[in-house]
Amino acid sequence: MLGSAFVVSLLAAAPADAAPAAAEPAAAEPQPSDTEKQFKAIEWTQGPAKVGIGGHAEIQVPEGFAYTGATGAQKLLQLMHNPTSGTELGILTDKDLDIFVLFEFEDTGYVKDADKEKLDGDDILKSIREGNESSNEARKERGWPAITIVGWHTPPFYNRETNNLEWCIKGESEGHTIVNYNTRILGRHGVMSANLMVDPEKLDATLPVLKKLLGGYTFVEGKRYSQYVTGDKIAKYGLSALVVGGAVGLAAKAGLFAKLAVMLGKAWKAIIFGIIALGAGIKKFLFGRKETPPDSPQPPPPQAAG
């Protein structure tokens, strides 16, 4: 953390005719890094507040969280050395910068949930592993480390009440565990993805927080899954294919991790901790933290007049 500077002056007696000692030059204020400057240039909406997500949906931002829209989300991903596609609509983060939820919308049309009872985790995982082999070839060409699919952290399951499809694959890269918890929220005209990005060791503890956050999400009037009418565009695939990668996965067999290759690799883990390491400088700017640092000395109580 960026602590405050404290200076203690010791006054010593000096001969009356002695020349006054030259004043010590004031310590220079630490200058913010380029990354911190760019982070501070991002526009954030602090909770509690309700914000729009690309004109498709709204979400309630609770106290202690902040949200940035499409421009800010893409800038933040770039600061984390992650590729952007232009489809990013927003990022929600917490006061400790531990949790990042990335929102993207794919105009697929109405995805039928007829195969909700047929989500075969083994078959889906096999398809993802096949696609991941092609993805590793692309990573190799870019000098990125390969990713190995270990298995499911959370097999795909569908919530009929919320129309949410969720899953989480566990992988490894250069000895590091990597996870990316996926939520797909079905709408009338397409699918909103809400990807949780968090330290793997904090994933299980964060999932209840994620579910509470998404409890404040809703598509805008006219775009909800239940408002489908005959004649609306129908997606060319169902829930199982959506887990594999949707249209991209079907057409190119690129695999689930193709787009998020850097984000899920060793570089992502290093960068997310790099953002957190900026510490109070960013947190104070984003959330206006005013508490006294725990190690800072407290001022003495005022002396009573005597």
C-alpha cells in the first residue's frame, strides 16, 4: 500500500550567533505510473447504482463495487495485456480488485433450451479438448504458453428459472492452475456472457458473491427470454454447442479457450496481481477510501489547557 510520509524533527540547542541550518528539502511526492494514469482515466460508476449494459440489459451495482462500460472495459483488458474483440460491453469489479466480471453480448438469436436435459459433460469436454489442441497451435505461434484441459470444476448445468447456463473448466499452464467461470444468460435476441475472472484459490469463496451480483441482472423490457414471439431469429445451435464455443466453436473448432488464451494463461495471473499491486493509489481513486492505513501512527490527543 502507498503509506503516508511522516517526518520527525529533532530540535537541538545552538549558539545564539550560529547560522541557522539549511532546511531539508521536502520529499518529492511519488509520481503515478503510466498504468495508474491510464486506470484513472477510465470512467467508473460506483455502487449503489443501476447501470445499463450495452443497451441490452441492466444490473444493480451494489455498494463496494464499481462498473465501467464498453470503452473502459476494453481499456482495462488492454492494461492487463488481454486481447479485445470490440464485443466487450462492461466490467464489474469489487473494492479489493479481486473480482472481475466481464460482460459480452452475442447476437445469436433465440437459443432454444430443448437439450437442457441432455447436457453430457463427457461429450462436451471431449469436444473442448479437441478444439483446445488447435488453440494451442495458435498460442505457440504467438509465443504464448500451452493450456492443458484438466477437467470440469463445475460441469455445465442450466437454471430454468433464470435461463442461465453455467460451467467452469479447470486447466493448467506452465504449472499454474487456471479457471474461468462462465455464465451465459439467454435472452430473446441473443446471449449475454458474464465471465468471472478471479484467482483460482478464491473461486469457490467468490461464487456466492457472483450469484448475488447476477441476481441484480435483467434484460431490458422486450429483450427477455420469456418475451420470444414467433418469427424471431432462432440460433443455429443449442445449449451444448454454446458451452463448446457457440458459432465460433462449431465453425472453426477453435475451442472454448481460444479467445481467452492470454487471459487464462500465466500472463493473466501476473497482470491481475499487478493491477492489485497498485494498491491504495487506485483503490482510493476508485472508491474514495479514507480509512487510516493500519500501520500509520495516530496523532496524539489534544493537550488540555492548564
